[in-house]
Amino acid sequence: MTAPLLDVKGLAVRYGHVEAVNGIDLHLAPGRITTLVGANGAGKSTTLLALSGLVAKAAGRVQFDGTDITALPPHRIVASGLVQVAEGRATLTTLTVRENLDLGGYTRRDGAAARAADLEKVYTLFPRLKEREHGLAGNLSGGEQQMLAIGRALMARPKLLLLDEPSMGLAPIIVQDIFRTLREINREGLTIFLVEQNVRQALKIADHAYVLENGRIVLEGSGALLLNEPKVQAAYLGG
Ligand SMILES: Nc1ncnc2c1ncn2[C@@H]1O[C@H](COP(=O)(O)OP(=O)(O)O)[C@@H](O)[C@H]1O
Ligand SMILES: [Mg+2]
């Protein structure tokens, strides 16, 4: 097996006496979609926050692209290529679509031409954003705001894209659209780590999946394997 792009060992996070994440291991293969699924409160968001350096780790080690990023501050983690899509489609509603996308690339040091090229890529991926380029983000639909949040993250040139429940609050047809786009982005080479409560959709697009319960990984396998796993069906797929 090739070396994982992200290698997490024994990650633990506590909020006071709440053990939100309880010593988990994750191995994200480069070029793949990996998903972490689980019920509300399982510890999924906390895991992402810990990887992005936004909550303190009680234990564990995080290796990204051959570098130990365990103790790096959030901005250094983003600069290293580990970029999280803003949760809850937290686009800046009083700025235009274009301004939001420009903000996504503002830490880059590779020049205006490279940023302009990436902006065109985002517009190709999401033609709707191009159409609304000069409109306020606050006037976009929920699905469009999710697209903008993804586009903004892509402007930071990620090697690994983290998403926290991009399907949240969206109609099924929009969710399919978003997930299809994630597949497309992945096919172009981007590694994706997708956290979801929408277990069925997540397992469908994931190459590899982890099931999180009460801060622990209880099952792991290919998306296809877990879709057919009786325990997963009983607990998460209503069958
Ligand atoms: N800021 C916080 N302070 C205290 N407890 C928290 C905080 N955030 C999350 N928790 C608790 O940590 C656990 C995991 O939460 P979370 O990571 O948000 O789960 P998920 O994203 O899977 O729904 C839950 O028991 C939740 O109540
Ligand atoms: Mg969450």
C-alpha cells in the first residue's frame, strides 16, 4: 500500500470530562475519498476540528504528507494543504460570490495568474457561481452556498479537502449534485475526507469508510462493503 496522505494515530479530544474522541486511528490514501460516518454526537466534527488544529488534542499524532502536523497552529495546517470547507455553509453573506472566492485564496503566495486559473476551474465546476459572480453570497440558495463554501476551500489549493456534513439541510437532489461534484473533484486527483450523517450517500461515493460511535471507530472497510454490512444497515440505513 502507498503511504497514507493523512495518518492519524491515537487521536483523543476531551471537552472537560466529556471524551468526545477516544483514541482513533485513520489512514487516508492519497487520491481517494474516505468517509467518517456516525450518528449525531459521535465525535465527527470534533475529529475534523482536531485535524485542523482548532481544538486541542488530548493525545495522538497526526502526520500529513510526510510531516508531523500534530502541534501546528491552524493557519500553518491550512498552508500545508489540509483545508476544511467551512461548516454550515458559513459563507460571508454580505460579500459577493467573487469576493468569497478571492478570500479563499488570500494566503497563497503563488501569484495572481495561478489564482485566476483556479478561479476559472471553480467556475467550470460550479457554473452557477459564475452566473452569480457579482451577487451577494447571502442571496444564494442553500445548495449554492454549499458550492461556494467548497469553491472557496478549493481556492486555497488543498491537497486534502475536509468536509463536515455538506448534505446538511439540503434537498436530496441537491445532495446528489454536491456529491457528484465531489466525485469529479476527486477524479482530478484531490484527496477527500468526508464526514457525514447521511450514511447511505457517503458510503456510496467513498472508497474507504470508518464508522464512529461514541468517539471510537467500530467498523472500517470499503464503502461498498459497509453498505452491505448488516450492522451498518440496522444502525444507519433503516434496514
Ligand atoms: N464545545 C463543546 N463543549 C463541550 N462538549 C462538546 C463540544 N462540542 C461537542 N461536544 C460534545 O462532544 C461530543 C461529540 O460532538 P461532535 O464532535 O459535535 O459530534 P458529531 O459531529 O458527530 O455530531 C458530543 O457529546 C458533544 O455533545
Ligand atoms: Mg458534527
